Amino acid sequence: MSYQLIPLHKNLKFLDQCIGVLNDEWPRSREARRASLLKSYDKYPSLVLVHVESNALLGHARLSPVEGQKDASFLEAVVVARLCRGRGLGRMLMEMTENYALSLGYQKIFLSTHDKEEFYAHLGYQRCPPIVSFGVHSNLLSNPMVVPLQRRYLSCLISR
């Protein structure tokens, strides 16, 4: 079996499948989800994990800016399609996303999790102090006043 990680904005034929996978995990209107996904671009892409032979979308991850850290990216909306879980695809998605982030020049990835801390710890992520990320909406703020949310933030230095 072969898998490929594709920037969504370079292959929009996966847009509807991506909306379905994300909305299955975090329900939202299709229009709002579509608008968010269409903000994918080269520097901060929405990435989709695709099974090459069947053209099936198996997972999604999005890289977003971290305020004040140009060599870092915030990883969000990481999900594997429900019917595909338990097969190592989450680990594969993370590894491929980390390699993609390295290719963009990022040296560190941050993420936030509510219930998957053990999974990310096995991948080398560690707790860290809060960071500031506005996700795909960072361009809406010219001089933000920020109060970090109280979440569990994890970070990982990536080097391969």
C-alpha cells in the first residue's frame, strides 16, 4: 500500500472528503469548514493523507503560524478517518507532517491536545509553556492583545 501527504490547496478534489472527515470528528457547518480549508496555502497548508491506489482520504493535519516564532508551526486539526483508526495511520500522518514541516523550514512543532497526550508523548512531544497561535485566522489581527488559553501544549523539535 502506498500513501501520500498532499497540500489540500494543490488538489481540491479531496475537499469534500476532507470536510466529511473533519466534521465527523468536530461537527461544523460545511460552509464554515470549506471556508477554513480554502485558506490553505504553501507556507501553512492543510495536509491530507491519501491512499494512492483508492484515492481515499484517510487523514488531515494543518500547519499554522506561531506568534513570534518563525521557525515553528502550530499543528492543529489532526485526525484520522474513524474507519481507518488503529492501523498506525496516526503515527504515519504525524511523521509525514513533521517531514513536510521540515521541508518548509520549521524546526519545532507545537500542538494542543485534550485527550491524546500519551499518543503524542510516544512520538517525542513534551509539555511546554503556552504559546500563541491564531491558526488560519492570524492574518485578521494586526496588533493582537493576547491571553493564552489554559490548555495542555506540547512541543517537539523535529530533525530527520
